[in-house]
Amino acid sequence: MKIEKRFLNVPEVALYLGFSISAIRKWVRCGAIPFHKVNGGIRFDIELINQWLEKERANSHSYSNYN
């Protein structure tokens, strides 16, 4: 049985998306990326991140606006 990780932390989502940790933290601060606070830590639901990516692509939104 294979168990895939559903929730990622900041460094993991940065690696997954190919952006810096500081860019991810900035996106969190300005509410530009979906996240959850769990026990004081920031977690990203991989399913919500993938939906967010599809929405951003459909809108032809430039990620560079968040850097």
C-alpha cells in the first residue's frame, strides 16, 4: 500500500512549485496561495495547490507578480 503525503510544509511546497521559500511565505502573507494553519504551522493541501495552479494557468496569471 502506497501512502502519499497530502499536506506539505513551506519548504516542500516551495520545492514542488519551483519557487523560493521566501516567495511562498510572501504569498501566504498576502493570501495569494491556499494554506491552512495547523498547530501554529503553515500547511498546504496538495489537492488545493493543484487546483490553484490550474486556476492560475487558466487565468494566464504571471507568478512573477508575487515575487
